[in-house]
Amino acid sequence: MRAIASIFVALLLTTTIAMAQQPRAIFKSIYEGDKDRANELIDKITGSRNYSTPEVTLLARALMYCMFESDNHFKIESGYSLYVENYAKILKNIEEIEKILKEGDISYEQVVRDIENLSFEAAKSINTEEVFRRYYDLARISNHAKLEEIYLCVQRSAYENLRRARTEQACLDFIAEFPNSEFCLEVEALRADIRYDQARYSDDEAELVRFIEEFSTYKYVKTIEDRLMNVRLSAAKQSRDIALLREFVELYPNYSEMRTLKREMAKLEYPTIEDTKEALEAFRQYYPGAEQEGEVKSRIRVFNIIEQCDIREIFSYILSNGYDRNYPRLHRAIAEKFGYIILTEDIREVSLVRFVDESGRIGYLSLDGSVRVSPRYELRVYSDMDLPCQVSGNIFEMLKKRGASTSNNVKPEIAVVSIDGKYGVINSSGQESISPQYHNIALLDNEIVCVCPGSAPEGVDYVCDIYNYNGLILEQNVHIIAENYFNWDAKWFEGYRGAEFKDDYDPWVKELYFGSEYQCSISGGLHFLTPNYRWFKMDEDSRLYYIARNGVLESIPYQSYDIRIIYDDVILAYHGTYDERHAIDLSSGRRVDNTRQFRDMYPISEELIRVQFSSDNKYGFVAKSMNVMINARYDDAYDFSCGTAAVMLNGKGYLIDKRGNIASDEYDKIAPIEGCKGLYAVMRDGKCGIINSCNDIVVEIKYMPKRSTSSYRGDDLHGIVCKAGVVEWDGGEKTPIYTRK
């Protein structure tokens, strides 16, 4: 028995020694390159129940996988990964493992170094970010000897990938993950390049600003700055916002096309600037050399003239510039300083300017601003005498073109005046050539007919004194029957082939002869048509005819007496047969082209003709050529005065300029005040007031108008009448449009 026991112990000892020798043999086989032998030994050991250090075989398998397998992924995932997964166990038994390996002249450090080197080489051979990241995660667990180098490989592979991806987010992610990487500068440069490629084609102002702020030292930042400048300029131009354009000028004072830009800005801003001297001065300073500079200077001059209020200079301005929209302000300056309300419609046509003072008396100013005729006459409205004479209010004006030429070719200039209801005449020297003593007065082409006191008030049989334009009496106590006698005015043809009228059997009909040559029989006499033409009817002929001062006789194919002078010798006449109005040029006898499109036309005002279109009954404005000058069609419209016209559009009232631009606030109603150049009555919320052509409030909008019963328009505003500079409102309240300061 003892012998058997001894044998068993000996066998067990031999087996133990053999088992201890086998791990050393495994590593020896591995390093000798005998893969099969190493596998056989590993299988034998792992199948034994008596082996107490399995970590050695795991280490051996890991080394074998890294050394003998050709698949680099396998070397990492099965080789190095096996080592890492058992790293904790290996460390726990490190002393036993080192003892076992040392007995075979193999060190643990060598085995680990080989596993790490072989697997790392495998990772570098694959050379992908994914593999390096996986490998790095394993290396950190096992405290890889080349951990920093592996981490660098991770960074390098990530950097190469982001270069291929070329996205800003990839760059940001890299910098966030590897803030201390040696590649960060290159990544930042790449990010700048990426953003630059986006920004240089971008129209997003915010994106461009961010680029400049973040990459202020970028080599091409100037390109983006220029891009931002152009984007801002384009946006400002498209918006037509002066504030944005001015902001651009402040941001880019050295913009190469600044001069051109400011010209464009000036065109845009000029119509919107506040109508004050200060605003105009600021405009001129901001836009030196602008094409509007001449007009700006002129407007500033107006404000200077208003401040100085020199009547001579005011008249000089009007004579040079006409009645522009500044006239109401100039007029107001005269009224506030001197108390004069100018009544003359156009000082360019007169030698003396008529005015009314604060007491309501009429006087006359010379064009140098001095008082030629002190205010002592009455303000009156002319009463028609039913004679072929000048019947409008201009008989009270000292017109330069009134009257026939005398032998020395000097045209006498006269004006009718009135005191205590009696009429007389003054000349351009301010002297009374006919003292105010007559009941009524009529200015013919060459003579003055003065109705003596005591004549029939209805004018059936006037007893008259007749004067020439120099105030020399020609006849006294001449009896004149209205609507009959003086319509036979052969003197109108004076000097032309002995023109004369001869009696017919009917006292209303006379025969016209030029010399001995019979021309025609005229029924009812000659009637004023234009300064160069008279109209008349032939006996038993329904058509109208007209005759020129030079004796040319023509017929008008129209039957209505409703004749209107449009401009010069162009008239508007009604054709009863066709129920149409047509414009006729008397000088040619032909109908003016393109006027059939109009239902109605009105006398020209400031080179524009107000028309009513036949197609929609809307109103508009055309030139003498009949071309439409303002495209808008208005519900109602009035003639131009001082560069503006009152219109109604879509139920609201406005002033417009000659381009059709709205030049005022919005009102419920608007209409010009007759006889007050450049003044308009307006209504808002049921209350009325007065504005001028500059949209200045002249009379506060707070009054109720007097009701007008004569207005064909049925418009409340027609009850707003200005007489001698005073408006009377509902209830009798009176408001002067201007108050003397």
C-alpha cells in the first residue's frame, strides 16, 4: 500500500511540474513561430482541472492573435481586446504570472509590450477614426504604454475626416473635444475657410457681421467686409429708407462710389425734407453739389426773402419764377408786415399791383414795392352792362396789354376804380384820368363807355359819356340800347378794308361789308370769343360763325352758345347733333386731335388742362398736345394754382403736384378758395379750415362753413369765401387769413 501511495504522489508531482512547464512552452512556441504547437498547449492547459492561472493562457491567446492573425481588425478586437477584457484579472495575479513567465526566460512586460505594439500597428494599418477611437478606449483601460501617441492618432484621423467633411460643425466638435490639440490652429483656419466660402456668396447681413467679428484677422476678411458693405447698400437702396442710407454713409465714409450714392440719396430725400430753412440748409450741407442744389438755393432764398419781407424783392422773385408753391408764404409775409392783401392775379401782366388794406380799401403798388396809389378806393365786383366789353374783374387791374395802340405805339394802361359806388379810371401814373362819377363803366377795345348818373338801372337805355384810353372825352350824352346798339362794333375791324355795318330791314340784323364787298348778314351782333376772334350768327342759320380781327370768316359746325376758351385761340364747343364737345383751333379752323376722349375740358392753368374723361367720368390733366400728364384718374379735380391742384380720390381730398404726387395731408374734402391764389378750404371731421399750397395751416381747422346755395357741386366748402382777406364762417364769426404782426 505504501508503495502504491508513493507511486501516486510521484505521478501527481510529475503532473504538477508538467502543468507548470506548459505555459512557458506556450510562449516559447509563440515566439518561435509555432502557432499549432502553441494552440495545442493552450487547449491542453485550458482542459486541465489542475491549472490555477488561466490568465496566462488568456495572455498567450492575446499574443497569438496579435502575432499570427492576418486580419488587423481581428488583432484588435480579438487580440488586444482579449487582453484588455482580462486586464483586471491579470493585474490581480500579476506576481504569479510574472513568476511563471520568468522561469521560461520571458517577461510579462515583454508580452504586454508585444501585444500593445502589434495591435497598435494593426490600428495604424487600418487608419480610420473609428478604429483609433475604439483602440484608444481600450488603451486607456489597460494603461497602454503609447497612450499619448494613440490619442494623437485619434486627433489626426478626426482632423483628416473633418477636412473631408468640411463642415463648420465638425470643426466645432473637434475643437470642443480636443481643445489642446496641435491641430486646433489648422482646424480654426479650416473653419474660417468654410465660413468664408459661405459668407462671400451670402446676402445675410447677420452672417457677414458674425464672420467679421469672429475672424477679424482672417486673410480675406476685407472681401467679406466689402460684401457686407454691398449687402447693406443694396438693402438700403431697395428699402428707399433714408435713415438706412445715411447709416451706410456713416459706416462707410470711404465708399468709392459715395458721390454717385449721394446723388441717388438726394433724389430720394429731397421730396421728403421738411419745408424749413434749417432743413434745406442741412440738405445742402449734406449733399454738396447735388443736382437739386439750385432749387434748394432758390427755396432758401424764399425763406430769406420772407424774413426780410422786401416787397420789391418779392415781386422780383415772382416775375422771375412765376407763381410757384412759395407764393402763399410770400403773400403772407407782406400781409403780416404791411397789412396788404394782394388782389392782382398775375403781377406779370400789370404795371401796378392792386391790393386791399386792413380797412378794406383798394390801393396800387408799383413793382418796386412802393405805394403808387394810396388805398382809398372801394372793393367791388364788376356789374355786367350787356355790352361786348371786358366784363371780368380784370377791369380793376392795370393790365399792360389793355387797349389799342396809339399813333406812337404806346399802349395806354388803365384800371377802373370806385368811390361811393361811382366808377372812374386811373392811369399807370396813379392819376385819375376819369374821376369816379359814373353809374357804370365798360371797357371796349379802344374806348371807355361811362354810364351817366340817372340812366335806367336795368340798362335798357344808357346815357353815356365816351372817352378814349388816355382819358380824353370823345362824346357826351350818347344814348346806348343794351344788347343791341353796341354789338355792332365795326371799330373792332378798324384799319381793315373799311369794315362797316349797314342797316337791314330787321334792326337785329345788319350786313357786314369790307369796303364795298358784302361779307354776310349778322343776327344779334358780334360777341366776344377770344381777344382775336368774335362769334356771331347769320340770319336764319342755326350754325355759329367766327370772324378774326383780320377779317377771316369761318363757320363753327356747332350750335350751342356754350363756348369755352381752353388756351390761346383753342375753344371748346358743343356739337348738338352728335351730343359731343370738341376742341377747335380757331387759327386753323380744325378740330384738335385726341379731344373726343374727353367729356369736358377746362381753361388751361399752369400749362395743364383739366379734363373729364368720357370713359369713366373721372378727371385728369393733359398738356396742350392732349397727352395725359398725370396718370391718376380723380373723382373730382380743380385747376392748378401755385404748382398744386386740389383733387378728390377714393373719397378723400389731397393736394397734388404737377407729377401727380400727393403734396398734402389727407382731408375729407378740399377745394380752392376763389380769388386766393394757392389757398384751399379743407374739411376734416366736419370742421373746416384753410391750408396753402405748401400744406401749411393758414386758418385752424375748427370752423363750420356758411352754407352755399349756388354751388353746382353741392359742396360745403364753396361757402368758404375770402373777401379782402377775411373769411366769414357759420354764425357770423369772421377770421382774417393773415394777421398783421
